[in-house]
Amino acid sequence: MTLTFYAYPKCGTCRKAKKWLEENNVDFTEIHIVEHPPSKQKLKELYEKSGLELKKFFNTSGKKYRELGLKDKLKDMTEDEMLELLASDGMLIKRPIVTDGKQVTVGFREKMFEEVWKL
């Protein structure tokens, strides 16, 4: 089975996650999240399979997030508006996002990866 790994090459967390996947011989296809951000429909699918709140898909430490003042705006946005915003700019998306089509993880914590992706 091959995982889909949405990442930003300059992101330190993404590099750690990629290294973990490689060291554990996990087969994956990497997608540059900024050059090829997931579509609104794809994000909706990932969000629904993740079991997380949609707010967890936002890169809250990102410059763009702060510039747009999303901390205050998100609570008044609909799910549809949030998905539209995420799909519009890969820099707004928390990364990496890893999926096998059934399960989805957002961000990287070694313990979480061991539990979910240790194949």
C-alpha cells in the first residue's frame, strides 16, 4: 500500500515526517501541498476521514494565517467557507497530511505515526 504524503519541502515538520516514513520503509507518494494543494472536495474527504475538527487543518503558526486574521474569523465561518479557503492556498493547510485512503493524519508526532502508519 502506498500512502499519499501532502507536504511542503521547506517545512521542518514535513522533513521529519518524511525521514520517519523512509526509515520505516513506508511506501509513499509525495505531493507538494503549495504547488498542488488538495481540492475543496479532496479536503472535505480528508477532513471527514480524519475525525478531527476542520480547524485542525489550518496552519495556525503560518504567516498567511496571521495576516488574514483567521484566529478570530474561523469561528464565524461555515464548513464550506473554511474548505474553500484551505483549497485556495496550500500555505494555510497544516502539514503534513498523510492518508492511505481510509485513515488520515495531520501534522507529525512520532508516536502517532507509529500507531497509524507502522505497516
